[in-house]
Amino acid sequence: MSNKIKRRQFGQLAAGSLTATLLADLSGKVLAQNQERVWGVSLLNSSEVEDLENIAPGLELVETNVNPGGIPLPTTIPPQAVENIGDRLPSRPQAFFLPPYSRVTAITTLTDGTGTLVIATYSQTKNKHPNKLVLISDKKNKDKIKVKAKKIKDFDNPHQTIESFVSYPDDPNLLLCIVGHKGVPPFIWKFLNLRNNKILPDLPPFPPINHRMANLCLAPNGRDIFATETGPEGPILISFNLQNKSQITGKVIINRLNPLSFDSEPAVNDALSLTFSANGKLYALATDTQENSNGLYEVELRTPNNLGRLREIKKLKVEKLTIST
């Protein structure tokens, strides 16, 4: 018998060990899960927003739960003027003009205990490409919901876009980001400082990104981060721990676990979001290509042979989602 372990088998072994670690860390967190809600977000029509540099487009915030019968409850978040309107973004004329448009690129929950949602939007105008943050707190009370919008500054070039982010475990005021070029490769790792809304110049200690990466989410143990990577073989589930670094390069080691799949068929398209519940279950927002509809799925982590398999819970018409109290 060969002593060599195939990459998929190694991924399954790594996932089994990681799952055991996650479960061991989750004692006492079942009560927190009962208070959790799924928060989805979609972009409203932004054609009426003329100043896309200084006004964040309107959003629809949808509240639901992980139960199949949970009814989605929508809340409209109107366009918001940014607080740092005096910060001017650099201009770079385009070779050809495309109509202005906006999209939601990421959503996460801060780990500072406030349950604040942080949403990233990207807009394209004639000469500028503003990335903005929308922070939503007190979200359970529609009459007292608080919304702030801010421009993100100091990208390496004006065409860069935030494609995913997650709270950095060592500092709740930092977001670990995957940054692309108008949504496409090359992708790089960056830190976003929430204190001043700036992209930091120093790169996090990660290896280069050779394929598309997306869907960063923090496990409830506060140490492990999951995401997806899409290469020639399709989307696969990956994980890493910021303390687990190569002794040779000093870079964080990325574990490639298993392809995402629907039943026994490999997923063709990447997931739209990943998020953890307090009891260690991993959920995804993914598209059913046969029905051309988005849905909430549970991602199998506990059974190595089925690792990465998506089980549909219910249809959910949102563009990104996260779980928060």
C-alpha cells in the first residue's frame, strides 16, 4: 500500500482534525445560537443616486433564521451620505465609458460584541471607482436602526475593489480583506483600518493569491478562518489559522480542504457568502443554476467523505449574507 496521501485525502484529514477542534471549543455556545439571525443584503436600484462617490446606494436588509420555515423580513436602508465627504478619491479616466453602476461586494459581523454589520459596496462612475462601507447597528429595532456610511481610502490604485473581508481576530478595528481589480484577478491580501477607513500599505503575512479567493468567514473559536478558492477544478473550501505559519517563509499556511458540491456533483460556480453559526455549523449563500435562484445552504464539515457538500435549507433572495445576534 502506498504511503503517499492524495491532496483530497489530506484535506479530509485536516478538516476532520479542524472540526474536532471547533467542536471542542464550542461548549456553552448553544444558547447564543438561539439568539442568532441570518442577515442578508441586496442592492436597491442605484440609478437615482447621482453622486456615487459621496452617497452609498440604497440597500435591502433581510432578517431571517436558519430554519426552513423562517420568513424573511425585509428592511429598506435608503441611500446614505458618507461621513467623510471631504476625503477626495483619486480620478483615473477610462479608455471607454461605461454607465454608472454599483454592487454589494461583502458583508461581515464585527467581533467587538456589538453585532454591527459591515457591508462593502463598489460603484463605477466616469472617472472614479469608490468603495464604501455601510455600518448597521441596532438592526433588530426598525425604529432605532443606526446606519453610517464611509468612503474607503488609500488603495494602491483607483480600480481596486474589496471582494471579501472578515474581522481580524487580533484587532476588532481591522478587517482582513481580499482586494481585486474591478472584481477580477489579480487578488491581494490587505488590511482595512476601521478607525480611519484606510487600506493599510503593509501586506498581511499570506502567500500570493494565484486563483480567485472569496467568502472569508471567522469560525466561532475566533482563530480559524474559512474561505473559498476557485481554480481550474472549480471552487474548493479552504481554511487557515493566523498563528499557523510556515517555518521557511513565515507566511500563513492555507489548507485546501475539499471541493464544494451539490449532492455528488461538483459545484460549477463559487458560493456567494460563507458564515458560521455559534455552534460551529457553516452556512453558504449559493446559486441553484438549474432554477437560477439563490438559497441558504448548510456546508458539511463533520463527515470527511462529504466535506464541502451543500444541503439546501431554503430559497433566499439576497446577494450576500452573514450570521449575527
